[in-house]
Amino acid sequence: MSSELLAPLDLAFWHLESAEHPMHLGALTHFDPLPATRGEEILDLLAARAAAIPRLRMRVRGVWLPVGGAAWVADTDFDVRRHVSAVRLPAGDFAAEAARAAGELMEQPLERGLPPWRMYVLTGERDAEFAVLVKLHHALADGMSAVAIGAAVLDQLAVPGARRPHPAPPRSWLPDPRQVAGLARERVGELTRAVDIGASVIRASRLGLGADSALAAHSSGTRRLATAVLDHDDVQRVRRAEGGTANDVLLAVVAGGLRRWLLERDARVPGAEPRALVPVSRRRPGAPAGSGNRLSAYLLGLPVAEPDPLARLTAVRTAMDRNKAAGPGRGAGAVALLADQLPPLAHRFGAPLAGSAARLLFDVLVTSVPLPRTRLSLGGCPLRAVYPMAPLARGQSLAIALSTYGGRVHIGLVADGKAVPDLDRLAASFGKDLAELLGASAAR
């Protein structure tokens, strides 16, 4: 049977998972229904299109060589109905009920003996009303490749017909003798970079914000989801007036929203800046998204103690400019690149230790997931909103993901359900902070 070895970073994500810390990412998508839309029709359409995506018919299986490794293999017993199902929501506010159900569904790890993904059609009191929740294991996809996989079920990008997957040929663990010299030189360069990154990681490690921080948590195994929407035009107005990038503005809004939320909680903010891990794609511009993970990251101190919104934006922009000048392949934020230097056996036994060490390096994940600029639909029903969701690191209570679509920035917040019972209040704080930032900029 043809197989494809998991890349080192994908293997790391596979072994990082535990029952309390599932390592899947996802998205909650809302659609505007057509008058004749029925939930079961959407379910059938989604199932047919998902079954036509070759990567979604692959599961993970252990291999003898390399020791500790794993490979993607075709699931010979693949049944798409084990992966696509309907969930009927109780009467009430549909968006609120969808977020509640999505949080509960995100708690559940994906079954390991099957292709690691699930899709749910969430239907409301009125049959035409629906949303779709997508769950993909992080070993299967990073943010960009998850978008490519998820978009393939939509009308504009759907695979035209089901077909068997054609996995890449297996990677040999013995290089061609003619390539040994080149591989050796390449390996020396990679190890040199790895040592540099490792030293940066050690220097950047610290005890964190303390166990009493709102951003720290002993995992309860529960998940809560909240969503927020920002006007992208407002973000661009601030960017044009103050400089930097739209992402700088959004990171400043995250810092301001966290500040507002922390003050509402207990009238104080931490003396040390919470540190955000900001993932950066290593995919070449214009290259196909493919599958798996091609990631590095930056570390960013979030200036939550700064009361002036414009000063917060300046601090974020300065820090991000410094990160970009160094590049995504250097510094402690590039810790994901170390995975490429470790043998599979190290991932198998070292993943629990690495997961527990995340708190020493950062306090919250803040990721931006790019979406197509074109209008998308499913079964003719226009896509209205996309709320991305990131997995929680061990010892942390919150992960924040942002996507821009249809002139709006959609924010998906995933939190430990017991540690952050007031997640909706945090979600509401981002809009307030953007309004404050926009007002301060206009007043200058």
C-alpha cells in the first residue's frame, strides 16, 4: 500500500495530543439560507464533496522505519458518513446555540484509527437555517492548508467527482548516494540554525505570568467558543492614519481587548506583558497550500499595561517590525522549526514534555488565517461568516484566531470552559477597543 511519511512538524502535532488537549483546529461557518434549503440536502452535498478530497480519505498509521515514525495511508474502509453528521440545535438564538454546540464538539478528540477530521451541519429551529463546523487535526493541516481543504467543499472550489487518492511515493530513509554530499552540507546548515533557535528558546524561557493569571489554566478538558466581528474598513482607517499593517492594528486590538477584559475581571493587569505566539506561514507566495504544516512564529509582548490605545499600537508595530527584520527562521518564536531537526522517536517520547513547556515560552496563541477574497457559497447558500478556531496549548486558557472575509474581521476565541466562563465578555471587548483606537486616531 502506498504511503507518505508524516513530516517532522506534523508528527510533533500528532504526538502532542492528549485527551485533555486535542490538537485539532477548526472553523465555524455560517451561511445565508435559500428559501428551499433543507439541512439533509446540505448534509448530503457536504458528504459527497468531502469524499472527493483525496487527503480526507487518508489515516495515520505507525511504521517500522524510521523508528517512531508514522505515515499517511489510504483508509480502505473509508465511510464519509462516519465523518459528516448533523446536529439539531435547540430553539433560541441560532448564533449563540451554534457557538455553544461548537465549543462542546471541539472538546472531543478525533478518533485516531480514522482519517482525522469531522464536519457537522448545525441546523436550527427553522430547517433552512444552518452552519457548518469543520474540525481538522493539526497533523493534517495548518491554517493555510486547512483553508484549502475546507474550501474544496464549497461551490466555487469543489472537487468535481470522487476519486481515489494518489499519495506521494514513500520517502526513503536512505538517501541516494549521489546526494549524500549535498544533503550533508544542507544538514550542517540546518543544525546550525537549530542550535541558534534552541539557544534563543532557552534565553526567552521564563516562568510566565503565574498560575493565578487569567491566561493560565490547569486543563479541565472542557472548551468554550465565543465569536466577535470587526469592521475591516475601520481597521484599514487606523492603518492608513497610523502606519504599519492591518495585522499590527489587529494585534493592538487584541492587546487592548485583553486589557479591558482583565480590568473588568479584577481591576488589575499583570506587571509582565503577556507573550503571544504569532504563527507565520513558511509557504512560498503563489505556491499551492498543500497539506501538513509549514510554520514558524514570532513572539510578541502584548502591551496590556499601556492605557493609551495609540501607544499600544506603536509598541506592537515596533515589536513586529523587529521580528520581521530578524525573519521567521530565527529567534525563539521559530521553535516549530526545531521539529524538523528531531528524529521521529524524539517526537514520540518528547512531545508531552514539549507540550508542558509551552507555558515557559508564551501565554496565548494569536493567529491570522487568510481566506479567499472571492464570495463563497455551499449549495447556492452564500457564506456569511467564518470563525476560525485554534487548539489550546497545555497550561493555557485561551487561543485567538482571526480571519477577514466579506469586509469583516471574524474572531474565533477558544478557551478552557472552566477557566474562562466569561469568554463572551472578552469577545465583546475587541469591538470596544477598535472603536477607542479609531477615535483616538481621528482625534489627532
